[in-house]
Amino acid sequence: MFEIYSSDTEEPQLNMSAFYGRKRYCSGKNYANMNVINENNAVNPTEQRINWSYLKFSIETAIEKLNPGNIRFTRNKLLQLNIVRAKGLLCQAIINAQSASLHCTNMYATLVSFINLEFPNVIELLLIRCICTFTNAHKFKEEDKYMQPILFITFMINHKVAKDGLAFDIIKLLIKSPTIHSMDMIKVILKVCGKKLKLNLQNELDLKYMFDTLENISQDKQIDKSVQCLAKTILTTYRDNFKDDEQQFDLVDPRKQYTHLLSLNSEYDPQYELDSFKYDLDYKSNEIIHRTNIRSVLKSKRKVYSFAKYDFDEMADDEDEFESETNMFSLSSNISIKKTISIMVNLKLSSLDIALELMQIKLKPGQEMQLCLTYLDCCFENSVVYNKFYGSILQNFCCMNELIVESLEIIFMQSYPIIHNYNPNKLVNLAKFFAQLLYSDSISWKVFSSVRLIESETSYSGRAYLKTIFKELIIHMGHDNLTKRILDPSLQTSVIGLFPFFNNHHSSRLCDYFFADIGLHDLTNQFIESFRGTPV
């Protein structure tokens, strides 16, 4: 959560270095009063300019911290700000962020679709700016500037923020002068929102015109061969079949969305002057009106089940007053958690940042186990090679939440007896995962109390699982440190099952063979010597 300095007693200064260096901050609960630092002198141009700077900083910070897991939270924080007054700043911040991270365009489009439900006039300006960016780039033949506005517009069409006809307007303009770049842009449009265009029967004539024109381009010998090949590729790929290749969030009910009927055939004013400070004669009354209106909006948007600042519940209808409270770990929630974790990893967040985000999930008593199981499913369901990054995330998480440690220890002890039911890939990945938690001391080594290395209580899969764990421990700890840890007197009752020499000769042979195979030849003898007389 970003925080903004607010002073009740000190006279605010224009020096922004003082703003960044202040130690007094206010919480998000009191944020509704932030825009007016001193209500008695709110019409003062100096104070309005300072509030404008705070407003700009708050919007940019919120957009900068946006990730797939906090879309609704960011929406709520932005709604608390006066984005009607600062709609130029909001549009500028979103467009700049999307330009810097084109692969996250759908995330920004989802945020836009949320804001559009309450403030369509604000989002209309953003859409106008995207249209103007594209038309200006086309006018001056700056093809390298096509991608950002086209990608944003197509995702907004997917979210029903813009009408389908806008995509065809862009395609018709690009197809008039076919180049490699224009063909690439048409391919991008069809890849992102082609299925939506195809499903709308009103677009049948426009689709026919587009494909007929591409057919002519692919056969026109006067056109460059590379352009012809691209046209043929588009026809082959998208003429009869459209695929959803892009990540979809689908968090807003399309039936409630406001769709802007904009086109390329009209002239629009992007109102760039709104990005700069302008003195407001009715500043105080406008702020009061905004706070009053937004308070009722946010109150009506509250959900009976939520994951703190996360949108895991957004798979459900956001405003259904008759939906009963359900378990937070419903099937849709689990799917959404998996998607969120996967996207976080793809966004290159640090393991600590992701762990901090996971900490924000509100759990009911006993749901730590379910969260861990869902997380492990996410880690291993499509993994061929073990990714240590997943283990690093839980290492950090274990440091913050002892209940997660207990849950992981229980999962280890419960999974070992049924490890033969796992496919070989998952078995190896799970072994490496728990080995990472063990050598980092994220979980206790007492989990080995569930293991008995005898033929009647183990299987080939179980021995392979243990062997993988110990090989990983040797790699990261070394033979000497691992031996010292196993011989630690505090673990004698926990690891006794690994050395069942008290039972019979056959068990002793299996134990000797197992440890010799992983390079710990004398460990059995050292254990007998070290713990001679230990009660079993």
C-alpha cells in the first residue's frame, strides 16, 4: 500500500524533497481526506499545486505497484483519489506503464475495464489518446509506434470497453498500404481479439472484406514477397479458426460494461493540457462532492469474501448481492491463485515480493494447508525441470508464517507413504522442493520421523524419492555437514527410522546399501556408534 504524507499542523512547502523525507504518514483509511491539506485555505493556489503533486505521485505509485494479484485493490485506491480532476494524469500513467511493459497490456486493460464501470468519461479520454497516438503514427509513417496503441485498443475491445468496429477501422487503414509491419499489426489484432470479432455476427461483412483483401495481397505479384507470405500466414491461421492465445483475466461482467462508440473516422481532442496543473475555483466543493460519491461507490463494491488486497474472488460476479458467502478456497479461487502465482513468476518479481504478496491473503483457520497444496499444484503441474524459484518463495513465506511451516511438514509426512502414486516427474520435483526447504532450515528435519527404511514399509518409488532428497542435500550441504546434521543428538528420535538396524539383518543391509549408494558409506556405523544404547 502506498502512503502519502499529510500534515495537519505544519505549513506544507513546494519543496518535494521535503515530501519524500517526511516521517509522518497516514493510512489508507484516512486517505479520503488527503487531497485537502487545509480545508480553511483549500482555495490557495500554492496548496492546490502541492495537492496536485501529491495526486500525481499517488496515481503513479499505484500504477507502478499494479500486479495481477492486486487489480481490484489498485482500482479501489485510484477511486479514492480524485481521478475525475486528474484524469489526464491517470491516462498518462497507465499509457506510460503499458508502453514500458507491453506483455502486461491485458493487466492494464483489466484495470481500465474496472474504472470504466464507474468513470467512463475518464476511460474515454484514455481510449481517445490511444486512437490519436495510432492515427498520428500512421499519418507520419512511424510504424514503430503502432504496437503500443493497437495492443491496448484490442485488449480494451476484448473487455468491451471499446466497440468491435474500432478494430476493423484500424485493419482497413493498415491494409490499404500493406507492409511487413502493417501485416504484423493485423496479425496482432486477430491474435488478441479475433475470436471476439468472429463470434459477433454483425462483423461478418467486415471479416469477409478483410480476408478477401488479404487474399488479393497474397496473390499480387507487385507486392513484396515477404508481405505476401505474411498475408498467406494470416489467412491460414485465422480464416477458419481463432484461438485465445493471450492471457485473459475476465474479471468484469461484460453485461455491466460501458462500451465507447469511438472510431478512426472522427477527430478527437486528446486534451493533453489536463496533464498539467490548473487552478480550480471550486476546488473545495468539488473535493467534498467526490469524497461523498466515491464513499457510496466503494461501500457498494465490498465483497463478503476476499483475499485482502487480492482479486482471487474476482472470478465471481463483483456486484451480485444475492451470492452467498462461500469458502475462500473454492475451485474457482484455486484456479485463480494458480494463475496469479504463474503470472507473478512471469513478471520477474523477486521471491521476497511474491512471498509478501502471499502474506496478504486472508485465511480462515486451518486453510494454510489448502494454500500450500494449491501452491504445490501450481509449481509442479506443468514443470519438467524443478524451478528453485518456487522453493525460494516458500522459504521466505515460512519465515513469515509458522502455520505454513507446520502445514508443509504435515504434507511431507503424509505424502511419503503414498509417493508411489505420483508420476516420476512430480516425484523428483517434490523431492527437490523439500530438500531445498530442509537444507535452508525452512522446515524441521523431524519430518524424517515418518520414514522407516525397511522393505515392508517402503517401495522402489519411496527409496528413489529419499535418494533424490539426500543427493540434493549433499550437493548443497556437503557430505560432512550432512553427516553432522544427521548425527545431531537432538534428531536421534526423528531419524531413527532411517537406520532400522535394531530390527533384523535384512533391514541393516538395505540401510547400508542405500547410504553407500548416495556416497555416505560409513554413516550407518557412525550412527550406531554415536547413539549406542538409544531406546527404540
